[in-house]
Amino acid sequence: MQPIILSTHARARMQQRGISTERIERLLAFGCEVHGGHGGTIVYFDHAARRRAQLAQAMSRGELDRLSGMYVVLAGGVVATVGHRYRRVRRR
């Protein structure tokens, strides 16, 4: 897996929101990608992503629950921001 490039904004949001680099790596490895509408790509955990991670036995159930509530926004291959989901991600 190639190294993750984080923007300054993403680093600040990671620190503010308590999201580690390891969680971002797991989210990018197993997550679902949807175009965000402003040129970026939103990566998040849906049911299929959760199933893929369970089949790979990559993480515990608690970690899967935590990742289910997160998202990452990629812009040009760089992590632009990260956050916790409090509403659903719309597919376009």
C-alpha cells in the first residue's frame, strides 16, 4: 500500500476529532468510494465494505463500529479532510 498524503487541514481535523492514521488506512483499504460533487471523493464504510473487512478478518467488531461512523475526503490523491458521519452519504 502506498503512503497516505495528508493535507494540513486533514492533520488538524484528525487531531481535533481523535482519528488516527491507522484508521484512515483501514478506511481507504476497505471503504466504499462515492464522488462528492465538488471534485473530491468520499470514502466511507457501508454494509459491503464492512462485509469485506469481516471476511478479511482485518479488525475487531469494535473497530468496525468505529470505522462505520467515519469518512475521508480525497482530492487529487491527497486526504483533504476526515470526520465523523452524523448523516448518510448520498450516492449520485
